[in-house]
Amino acid sequence: MHALIAPDKFKGSLTAAQVAEALALGITDAGRGWTATQLPIADGGDGTVAAAVATGWTRVGVAATGPTGRPLVAAYAVDGDRAVVELASVVGLSALPGSIPDPLGASTFGLGTMIAHALDHGARDIVIGIGGSSSTDGGAGLLQALGARICDSEGMDVGRGGGQLLRAARLDLTQLHPALANARLRVACDVDNPLLGPDGATTVYGPQKGATASDLAVLEIAMTNWAHVVADAVGRDESETPGAGAAGGTGLALFAALSAVPRPGIELVLELVDFESRLAEADLVITGEGCLDAQTLHGKAPAGVAAAARRRGTPVLAVAGRSLLDDEQLHRAGIAAAYTLSDLEPDPQTSIANAAALLRELGPRIVEETEHTRSTRQHHQATGAAS
């Protein structure tokens, strides 16, 4: 048997690569002659660059700025003229100094710096993972870093952050990075929120980024003004486009000003890591994430892996810290069974601390139960044929 091990990270515990390695060691421990390919994945958010690097892409470090303007070093991945850039690495909550939110001032400028660096070094097919944002600036900072000017009514440049967009009167895109004219931008986007209104970027995601009631009021007015400014500049209104509200409205700037195309995150990642060719060699796929729950069924990595494997008829198992899904839900998602660390260690903190060792314990169990199931099925088929 050859297993393709394609898990996402166990957030707060193990990276996707560490999950895959622990499982591969456990499969070897079983001593049944199984082989395994490790293929860590992500859903377009945190870990997407790492997934590309794990399959041979080159990691490129860049001096950029975090959401509040503080210098930091982040990384993207390249393979020829292709690049993968991760918003979370420069605009994520973890990039906030002291993890203190700045809902009115946080900016996507650092993301634009990363994209510009990739363009400067020959990238022309760029995938942008926009999960995990700490900002609500409508992607204004991203455009500023790429050469755009955002001016007030007196022609002065406005500052960074969503709060500054109250002053925005004109968007000048004439000095955008010249390489953008010949570049393809694809956005790993798994939400369909518009920019404005009760389902928009501010109302839905602002509170998660530390915005108070008064902050939310300011940001909604600022985003409304920004939507008009962008529409005037590009000649069309993209504020209602599904995903325009993603990552604090970053989707709006990407779609309207940069003609970026949204794609489900896991689909993009599976394409980047050449999942289909690896799948062709596999008898079994093992995927997983920290917690299997209702969100898993709606575009998260394990569901995407299972859907791709189902098209080829390859069985899929899942591993997780814990699972809130019943057997029927798992089967509908294309997952034959789930193996959880909580079955081995019920205490959550102990399980998190010892996740690698527990995953290695699950390896032999997966091998044994898979072989038993396979043997039983073959026996039934032989008996049926004989009768």
C-alpha cells in the first residue's frame, strides 16, 4: 500500500509538515511494508507558502512592514515565474506588535511590498492567499505599495489604514508597478462577503480585529467612501462582488484595481503542489487538520482533498486533534473514517503538547485497520463470486 499523506496544520500545535512526518513515521513503525509520500497542504491562509516550499518551491525572504508599519521579514515562495504570497505573514494578527489590534490604522501595505518584490524578480503568475487579515483598509495599502496614489480633496496623499480612507477623494493608478500589465493574479478566497453592509467586511470581521462600536461606524463610512473612489478610478463598482469584503476589503482592491481572479483556496493549493500527479500513485489518502467540524465541510483543506480523491476513486482517511463530525457527515465529505488524538489522550492540553507522538501512535492503527477492512472486503468479494 502506498499512502499519500496530505494534511493541513494542527493550529497551535504542529505545522502541516510536522503532521505529515509524524504520520509517515507511524506508518513505518507498523512494519507492514507500506510506503508514504508526504504532501503538506493549506487552504490558502497561513501555511500556504510553507506547503509550496515543502514541494520544492524556493523560499524568498523580504524586508517588509507589518500592519502597523513596523519592519519585519516575511517570505513568499517561487518556482520559475510563479510565486505564492501569503497575506497572513505581513498583515496577520501575529504580525501586530504585542498582538495589540489597530482596527483603524492597520494596513495591507506590507502585502503590496511582497507582491512588488515578486514582480521585480520575474514572477508573472502570482497566487495571493488572503486569509488571516488584521486590517480593514479595503486593500488601499496594498495599492499604495504597488505605486498607486490615494489623494484627498486637496491632492495630498492620505495615510495608511482604513480610518484614513474617510479623506480619500481620488485613486490614481497611473504609476502602478509596470509588470502588473503582464501578470496574472489569482486570489485564494473562501468567503463571499461583499465590501459593505450587514454581511460586509467591517460588520462581520471588524469585531474579530478589535474594532469597537465606534470604530465599526467609522470604518463602514470609510469603506463606503473608498468603494466610490475605486469605482470612479476603474469605471465599475466591485463592492458587491462576492469576496470583495475578504481580508478587510482587500478583495475589492485586488478584483477592481488589479483584475485578480478569485479561486477556492484549497483548489489553488492542490494545483500548486501538483496533487493530481501524487494522487495517481496512491492507494490511500490521509488528510486532516486540528479540528474536524462544520467549517471543514465548507471549503477547508480536508474536504478539498477528499473531493479530489473521490474523483479518482481513491479512499480517504482523516486525522485530527478532535472531530465534531459524525460518520454520516464524514462519509458525505468523502472521508471513510477519522482518527483523533482525543481517542488516545482526552486531555486537550496534553494532546496539544504531545501531538506528534500521538500522531505517530495513530500510524500503526491506521495500517492495521485499513488492512483488516481490505482483507474483509476481498473475502466477501471472493465468497460472493464463488456463490
